[in-house]
Amino acid sequence: MKIRYLKVLRDLTSDYPKNMMLVLAIAIGVFGIGSILGGYAVVKREMAVNYLGTQPASATIELEEGISRELVDRVKTLPGIQEADRRATLQARMKIHDKWYPLLLFVIDDFRKLHISKFNHVSGDTEPSLGAMLAERTALGMMDAGEGAEITIKTQNGSPKLIRITGTVHDPGLAPAWQEQAGYGYITLATLHWLGESQNFDQLKIKVSTNENSRQHITQQAKAVSAWLSKRGYAIHEIQVPPPNRHPHQGQMNAVMSIFIVFSFLILILASILVATSMATLMVKQIRQIGVMKTIGANSGQIARLYLFMMLLLCLAALSIGIPLSWVAASIFYTKIAVLLNIDLTDRSIPNWVFLVQMATGIVIPVLAVSVPVIRGSRLSVRSAMDHYGLSQTSSAHSSWVTWLTQARFLGDTLKLSLRNAFRQRSRLGMTLGLLAAGGAMFMTAMNVSEAWTNNLRRIYTQRLYDLEIRLNEPIQAETLAAKLKNIPGVKIVEMGTYAPASFLKDGPYTITHTYPDKGHGSFTIQAIPIPTRLLKPTLLEGSWLSKRSATDVVLNQLARAVSPGIKLGDTITLSVDGKATTWNVIGFTEDVGSPATAYVSSDAFARYMATDGRSTSLRIAFMDRNKAYATNKTREVEKVLERENIPVRSSVPVWLLHNAIAGHMKILINSLLAMAILMALVGTLGLLSTMSMNVMERTREIGVMRAIGATPRKIRNLIVWEGLAIGALSIVLAFGFSLLLSIYLGRFIGNLAFRTQLGLIISPLACSIWVGIIVAGSYLATLFPARRANKLTTREALAYE
């Protein structure tokens, strides 16, 4: 009987606002899923394409001396080695607008024959000439220069020189320069020598031919090559084995996107609950129609299919809206992520499986949600359906506390009645509160986590009581230099120390680290500091801080502890420093914000191990004023003294620069959380609109009676508005409670992701204020339509309503 489908069309067209609201709710859920899954699918694919396209080295073996091409060719013939190349990497500095910034220089053997750890040519020269360099494309912004411009750079042992940028490249294995607050340059060995360095190629990069995703296999292969080199008289400094074929940010990206995917499905589930409630109300409204259909021969299956078909049409309408919009949002999302990860989008197409997932979830989840009320309603007997007395009979009894609240003398009559009405339909109220509370919890959580992130970054200043850290290229007797720096007006404290790359010494004669080619991600250093120190105040987690100058005590920060998680207080550990084994007693664990994996030891104990004769390789300087502008001016004065004294500076990093480098890492995460919160808030507002519309519809006769005894349209409107505001107020309380739990969880997750430490729980007053404003405005707007609709009914129409 095709007349059944005419009934479906009539039901769909009889209440456009309500049905469009249901379509919009499902569309928002489908939109969220498509935006996140589409963006994630493209980013994950392109991240692999970009990073693996560089043919990243499986391992890098650093030697103490230069590497010849003949040696590289011989290594290529060793069993298990697919490819090999020689490189050099050194830390330099670049002068931009009278400020010195870090510059990482990569020395390339042959720009025309890149077979391993490759980069892509973008513009200009493919190979820089003597006195020129190629710049990584994201570094041009940091350099405030373009192709053809000249910048001043200074290597560790050379003097400042102007070098011309003759081309740009794209290196997907590096984080964006603006993110690291540093520059990247690519030069020839001849240019390195022209800059004043005598260093030759000292890095042997190898790529294994089998089991290229196994770190254990790569490590064993690198050890075998190192043993082969050792037999031929080459001294091995270090073996670097980064996570195989994994982008430096791949783990973090996968974890973050997993959370977003869960939230996006949660939005669709909440929307489906809203739709199920609306469908249940519709079936209750049409219960006598169901009784009539059963009287003339319809069975329960036919009736169920009727309403499920209506649901299917609503889902298809939602998909037609949500899918195209989600693909637009996904393109914006993956474009932003690509910039954050420094990858090129070679293929912007969203995989077909994302479309299939949207279709499946956009139909299956809502249909499953409505199947419960549909099946229950379709199984009613003819007598039960025909004896139904209308929607007004579905109200539930109030609990004692609701009765007490609605009898309170300090509440007006309108507010009392509004509260009673709000608690009539418990299940519907619970659904509405859940939708609004979920949106509010997400919104406040996003801003709480953002505030906690900012607060955690402030600890960079409280844990570092200095304003400038200078690392030298070679150990020097720094007392005289320190005295000259102290004479600079505005310099408060100067402390000397020593730093060196380190690693936990395990089985075997070689030092093995997991550092990436940028020498930042995965690095581990040992810091020798004076005891007592006045410029370091890390947060102590366990044990005690360094207090004995001569003791071989060590304090590990949270990242160093994560490298070897089995270490406990009182343990004795062996660290390899410049190839020499040093033994230390663990007395404490600290929490540092913005530091790599670090082991803190006494300068005196370190000097005995390494025979440094009191020489230092680092200086920490505190100024009288920590203001950025003041610190920048004083840094210039310090730099002039260093230049005048011909001090070989390896790096000079102000604390404000470190702060800025870390601050931008989680910006897109926080913005994405806010976007998800807004989507949940929209679904919650729709839920409130739906609830108020249903509540008003159920009380149509009551409204008629109220109007018959003298209630004015304004009184009825206020009654409905106050009911919506009461529901909104209750949702704020729930949202605040849920936001605390969610803020704690996400604070732990994001903190461990970024710093291997938890973010503290910060309650943002601004977040609470904004959400209260959103709920008040949303509740008011959500009740305007039902109130207007109720006031349009005449008293006769309202009393005749069934």
C-alpha cells in the first residue's frame, strides 16, 4: 500500500521546524566525524608520503674523524646495508635585526645525488656555491629574508660572515622553523671551511635493507657496522637510532587525533539520542493512528518499518548536508595540520572509506537509537493504543526535593511552575541536560586546558632564574669572562657550567641514542652545575636536589627518567659522556618544562671524571629585569663582549625565545578542542529547543485552560522562558562538574604528550563566564519559538487539542 509512504511524507512536511532540527542535529554529528576523519586520513597519509619520501636514515653513526667517499662506498657493500651517505651537522647562529637566533647547518656531500635523508628542491639553485646556502622554506620567515638576500651567520669557531641565500628546499623531517625559533641551512663542505670551521664529514648515515621498521634490528646492524669501522681504526663517538620510519611528531599526532575521533562520534551519538527522543514523542502523539492502522490489518513490523523509513529519509537529508560541509572543513583542517608538521600535500583527496564511514554511522547510529522507541511503540495492542488519553498523561511524579523546591516561598509563582514543568519528563530532561552538559564540559575543558598550558609555560621562567643561556663550542677558563660579563650594567648573576651529550650505557661498547637528525628531538644531555646554584630551580618530584659539591650524585628530569623508566632513588647508573663511562648515584627526580632529557650533576664531580681542569662550556646569565625588551637589549651587550673576546659560541638562547618556541606547539590542539565544543554546544541547544517544543506541545490543553482563566500571552511566554532557563542553569552545574574531570584527564594526556608531566588543574573564570552567557542566550532563544507557537493558538484550539 503506497498510502503508507504518503503518510511518511505528510509527517515529514507537517512540522518543518522540528524535522529540520532533527536533520541539523544528525548533520552536525556527521560533519564532526567527516571533518576529523577526513583531515586525519589525509594528514596520516601525507605524513608518511613526505617523511618516507626523504628516505630517512635508519641510523647515524658519528665518528671522531672525517669520513672519505671510499669508506662510504665500502660500507654500502656490507651485508644488510641498502644505502649509505656522509654528512655533517653543526649548530651555528644567525643575526636577524641585531638579534642572534640558532641556526642548524646541514653539510651535504653531493646535492645532485641524494639517496638517503633527502630533501626536496623548491626554488633557486639546486646546489649552493661557495659562500652561499640553501634555506629550508619555513626558515625564510625566521630569517626575515627571501631568496637572493644575505644574512650574517657565525659558526662555532669562525667569525661573523655574510652568506647569500641562493635557493630554498623543503625538508619534511624537520619541524617548522617558526615552531623551533631557529633557522635551517644547507651548505657544502667548502662553504663550511670558508666559514672558519675545520670540521669534515663525521656522520655516516646508513639505511638497512631488511626489517627497516625494527629498532632492534637496526641497532644490531648499526653495531655491526660500527664494529667493522672500529677494526679499521675509526673511533665511534655515538650511534643514533631514531624511531624507524616515524615522523618526529607522528606519535603525538596519532594520540591527539584519537581523542578528536572519540569526541566526534560522541557528538553523533548525542544527536541520535535527541532524534530518538523526538521520534518517541511523535509515536506517542500518533498512538491512536497506530491503533487505527492495526485495526485495519497492519502488523507491528509494517508500522516499525514505516517510522524507520521516516528516520532513513531524515538521515539521508542530514548526510546530504553534513558530508559536503565536512569535506570543506576537513580540507581546512588538514591544511592547518600540514603547516604545523611542515609537510606538502601531494594528494588532497579524502579517501573513500571516510565517505563510507560517514554514510554508515550517519544511518546506523541514528536508526539504532530510534529502533528502541519505534519497536516499543509498534508493539502496542489495538486496545492500548485506542484507550490512550493523550500526551498530558505522561508526566511523572516529582521527587520530594523537587516538590520542596517548587514550594519555596522565596520563588515566584511563575518560577515554581516552570521548575515543576521542567521535571515532568525525567528522561527527556536527562537527555537535554546531557547534551548541554557535554557541550559545556567540552568548552570549559578546552579553555581550562589552554589556561593550564599557558600556566605551565610560565614555569619556564620560575624554574629558570636566568635570562640567557650561552653554550660554548669548547671548554674555556670562564672566570675572567664571567667577571667581564658581570661588569655589564644590568647583569645580576653569571654562573658557569658544563654540558655534554650523554646516554645510558648499556650492553656493548657503543653509545646509542634515539636522537633525530635535528639533534633536538630525542636528545639527552648531562648538565654540570655549580653547587649551590642560584639560577636553576626545577620542580622536585622525588628525593633531594644536588647539595654536595664532591659527591657523584645525579638528579634526572622526567624525560631522562622516561628513557630508562626502571630507575629508582638510590640506584647507580652509568652514563656515557663523550665516549667515557661515568657512574652516578640517583638522589632525585625533577620536573622541567621545556628541557630535553637531562641529568644534573655537580661541576666538581664532573670535572674529576672528565678532567676539564675547571673549564666551562656554558654560561647562564640573569638580568636585573626579566622583561623581554630589557633582556633583548642586554643580550646584545653580552654578544658584543663575546665577539670582542673571540669566544667560540655554539648557541645563545634567551629564555623568552625558548618560551615562544614551545608555546606554539599545542595551539592547533586547543583550537580544535574549542571547535568540537562548539559543535556539542549546537547539538545541546537543538536538544533544548526540541525539549521545549515537546513540553509545550504536551501541555497545549493546560495552556488553553490557563488562557481560559485569564493568563496573558506574556505570562505564558515567561513561564516557558523560565523553564528553559531553569534547564540551562541545571546544565551549567553538571557541565562544570564534568569539565573538572575532563580537564584533569586531558591535562594529564597533553602534559605527558608534550613534557612527560601533568598539566595542573586550572579553572578558567573566563570559560565559566562565557559558557554561562552562551547558555542564558541559547536558552532564551531556544524558548522563543515554542512560546510564540503556544501564544498563536486560540483558547478553543488549545482546549480541543488531543
